[in-house]
Amino acid sequence: MYLLENPVLQRELLVNLRTARAFLLLLAYQMLLAAIVYFAWPQVERLDLSADQEAARRLFDLFFLGQFVLASLMAPSFASGTLTGEKERKTYEMLLASPLKPGAIVVGKLLASLAHLALLIFTSLPIVMLCLPLGGVSLYELLAAYAILMVAVATFGMISVACSSFFARTSSSLVVSYLLILPIALAGAFVWQMLGQNGGLRLIVLLITVPAAAAATILLLSLYTARTLLYPHDVGSEGKDVVDLEKEAREAVGLVIQRDQFPDRLFAPPKRTQLLDDHKNPVYDKEIHSEIFAQGTLMLRLVIQISMFLAIPLMAVCLYFKPQYAPFYMAYVILFNILVGPVFSAGSITSERERETLDLLLTTEISPWMILSGKLVAGFRVSSVLTGFLLWPLLLACVMVPYYWTNWTSVLAYLSVILITCVTTSMLALFCSVLFRKTSHSLMCTYLVIIALFCGTIAFDYFTQLAFTPAAETAVVDYTSSSNTEPEPPPITAVAEVSRQLTLISPFSALWDVPLKVDLDGATDNPGDWFRFSTFMGLTIGMNAIMFGVMVWLFRTRWRVSY
């Protein structure tokens, strides 16, 4: 009943793997890997295996780390909605009433959610094995790396399934899954790179530690998930649609959000007890006071506590001990907003469609501009305030660390990048909410677009600089002669130049375009580029204005208003 005759597993596999979306995703994934191998292959007539082993190892590391990061990003998207989807479809209690044991349900959901991702990884193995003739990597090292990758995928999937059993909404489960998985993924990528000089030692360490830790994690989380299924805290799908926030506050463990006190009221204002004033936006008032926190503040409390816990060591190192690494902490703040920001806006319009109230909303005297601006500002307010909680260490560092006194323009530039990123994530989420009918599809499309714009452009630039920029020829310099000059850097190809320009849309690239001068021993100042920074701000503002204009036009034309 757990594997061979598991009806949950059979049903999920038939539904998920037979869709056209599954085949299109597999085709796109294989074409991407094939393109990487084609362009990264050494463009020489005769290949010297003894001289190009280091390049082959870099290519192998690029493949493995790329698939590892993709797996860490894709695992929650496949697994975080396995049980919350049952709750949202009102079939959760029917599943519990079946003769299936909770453990069989957990195993079926886990294997079914990861089957498609495992298929993607296994089908990439023949393409990666084409790199073996380049040398530098043995077959055993390649197979061991894939075994570690599959173990990591199973762990990430189990974490997502556990979050799915704990929350009532897919969006909440997805965000908390990402917050738990991304630190683990980044730590694993760092260890892989740190041990890269000794492939044998790296595999021995990882094969001893990773499977044991993964097995313990999967076992504990599966037991917890099975118990949660047997004794659900949310009373199944027929429980209350709106959570009693006062009761939740009394029973909460750890951080408690007091909606009538500062600073909690900045992102979670209390419910209105008086009539709405004239000339106020009723959509914004309804969203900020009732809609966003209608399902409670559990996800919000966990997000705040996890993010602050992860920010403490990074804050101490990047802002105080090594101020030259301040952009890394700003990148962490932006990454937090990327994960949290879309949640509060991706369901703004799709929730109206799911409740079949969108056409009724448009028949009122509220203009499309007021509807969209109210929903946008409400989501932006919550995400920006939550992101701002991670910025108080920067303001404190500006007072305590003298190096920031002479870099006040750079600090303002960092804050402006974070602010415009908060606007962009909320705008993209609202735009996807207008285009799609389901909140889950809107949220996943938002994450996909954000990753492609913010991270994909940087990854593409890194690959093109590695594959298309010719290596500089080795020059012998005679230091006894005064006529010697430094060898010129290799020329930049057209593809590498285009990839460099594409990074203008990424806030991560904009952070390193901000000049930072820190006079520390052994520290190198970041010269930056104010022109690239200004271009990023202009492009981002223009993109947001275009998206908002398109949404207003779609609302005025009553596009996809009702079913």
C-alpha cells in the first residue's frame, strides 16, 4: 500500500506526468542543457586533454551547481501544494476518511511530487556525460554527484510536504519552504565550491555526511507529517474560513503580532471599528484590514523569525566586521523580498475570480485605477514593512561604523534599490494575478519571472563570460626592462557584451554598480558605475509604469472578468 498499490501515488502520477506542461518542461530543460554543452565546448580543432582538465572541471561544477540550485528552487513548487491543494479543493477530509494510512499518504504525495523533478534530473545525465571526454572528472565522481543531488531533492521535497501539512494555503507553504530550503542550498553550494580543488575528498565527505543527515531529516519530517495528517490542527477543509486572530495570539508560541501596537500596526493594522471616511479607497481599506490576514498570521510570524535568525550572522559580518561586503547583506534583503513580496499580491485578483466576485466588483462605481492601486499599495505596504525590518541594522551601522559616513550616497542608493525592488515584486505579482485564474499559477509564474529577470540574467552573463570570452594569452614580462607593459585583457565578444547589458534589469547587479569606498587593510574599494545604476532605476520604473498601464487597460476592457 505504500509503493506498489498506493492509490495516491498512482493518481498523482497519472494526473501530473500526462499533461502537456510536463512534456514541454522536459523539452525546454533538455534544450537548455544541450545549448550550454554546445556553447561551452572548447572551440579548438585539436583538444589537449592534459591541458584543459581545469576547464572541464569548471564546466562540471557549473552543471552540478546549476542543477542543484534549480532543484532547490523547483522542489517546493512541486511539493509545497500537495496537501494544501487538498484543503483548497475541499477534499482534505475525504482523503483522511479513506482506508489509507497517514504514512502511505505522505509517501504517495512525496514520491508523486518529486517524480517529475527526478525525471528531469535523470534525463540530463546523458548530456552531462558528453563532458567526460574532456577529462578532469571521472565517471564515478559524476555518478556520485548525481546520487547526492537526488538525496538533496528528496530532502527538499520532504521539507515542502511537511510545510504543506502545516499550513492551509499553498502560498504560505511555498514561502516558508523557500525560507527553509534556500539557506541549506546555499550552504551546500558553498561546501561544494570550497572542496572543489580535491574532488576525491569532496565526494568522501559528502557521501558520508549528506545521506545520513538527509535520511534522519526525511524520517523525522515524515513522522511529523503523518501525525499532523492524523490530528490536523486546522480541522480539515470545512473549518473556519477566517481565523480568529485574538485566539491565535493567545495560543501563539514565540513571536506574537499585536495589531494595535507599533510597529506591528504598520504591516498588520487592526480591523476598522468606524465608518470609512469619504474619498478613501475602499479596496485598499478592505485588503489591508481584512483580506491579507484573513487566514491568520502564522506564516507571517514564522517568516519574521526565520529571516531575522538568518540575518544576524550575515549582518555582523557584512555590515560591521567587513563593511566592504555590505552589498552581500543588501542582496540578502532583496532575496527576502523576492520570496515574501509576491505572496501578498499574487492572489489579489485571482482570489476575486476564485470567489466569482470580480465581475461584481467591476460593476461598482470604483474605477479600475482605484481597484488596482488599492490592491497594489496594500500588498506593497506589507512586503516593504517586513523587508524594512531587515534594514535597521544598516541604519545602526551608519551611526556606529565611521566608514559609512563618507558613503552616505551609497547607502541611499542601496535603500533605493531595495525600495524599487519591493515595488517591482508587488507589481509583477499583481500583473500575473490579472493574467491567471488561479492563485497558485499566478504565484508560480511570478517567481519564475522574477528569477529569470533578477537571477537568470546574472547567470547568463556568468556563463557567457566563461564560454565566449577568449582566454588571455600567457605573457612573459621582463621586470628589468622599463618598456614592459601589462598584457591587455582579452576582447569582449558581442554575445558577452549583450549578456552584460541584460544584467541592467537585475537589482543584484545594481548593488555592485553602487560605488563603495572603504579604507581597510587588504580591502579593495568597489569603483561602481553610477551610469549603470541610473539605467537600472530608469528601466525598472518604466517597466512598472508599463505593467500598471496594461492592467488598467485590461480592466477597462473587461478582459477575463467572468467565466
